[in-house]
Amino acid sequence: MKENRLSINYKSYSKEDLPLNYKTLIEKAKNASKIAYAPYSKFHVGASILLENGSILVANNQENAAFPSGLCAERVVLFYKGANFPKETIKAMAIYSPSQQLVSPCGSCRQVMVESEKRNSNPIKLVISSNHSEVIEFEAFSDILPFPFIEF
């Protein structure tokens, strides 16, 4: 038997020390979270992505009474980008939830994020924010799902 260790690197920022492009992305995600359709869970999440051409796309979670027919904000914005801007490269994504703790993407979102990164042919930075004082940044979506269900 061989024992292995896996470690994940990430950066943490205070909200005051964030780079301007991240502040903008988080603000857009925060605004999107305010209009999320979450009548069942009351758990509002917003996501925004920065495209290489400078455009920012936003989305939020969309619930449905026929659970689990709804979608998380991360998948909504990535599927929207794929359907409407398939040739554009994604530079970064911000996720925001108004909770007091940092909230990371669910397993389904992580899988979609990693496949989007593969389609992107470049790493995509991920910034996660909430009402917590800290913001965290990952260099790539693949950092949060080290063993995805796709071939590399």
C-alpha cells in the first residue's frame, strides 16, 4: 500500500485588500443573490463570471417545487455562458451568499465547473465571498475537485 496526501492551495483576502476586478465580480454576484428565486430553501446565492472580452455575466439560484429540478447559481451562469457565448474564454468566477460563513459549491456545481474549465482550455480563478470578513480565491476550478468525472 502507498499512502498519498492531497493538499489544496488558496489565498485569503480581507474585503479591503481585494483586487478591484474581484470587488466588481463579487458586487455583481451579491446583487444577483438578492433576486434569486429561493422560496423553499431561503438560501440565496449569486454568481458572476468575467469573460476575456471584459463582459460580466451574472445569475442566481433558481428553485422549483419539483425538487431537485432547480439549479444552483454556478450552473445557471456557466450554462448561460455556454449557450450564448461558447467561444468566449472565462477568466474568473465569483460566488456570493449572504450567510455569515463562506459557502463552497456543491458537488454537482464542482463537476460542471471543472468541465467548463476543460472546455475553456485555461484555468479559471474562483473567488468565494459572503458576509464573512474573509474572501478566498482558488487559482483554478480544478483545485476544488481534484478527481473529476472526466478524462484529462
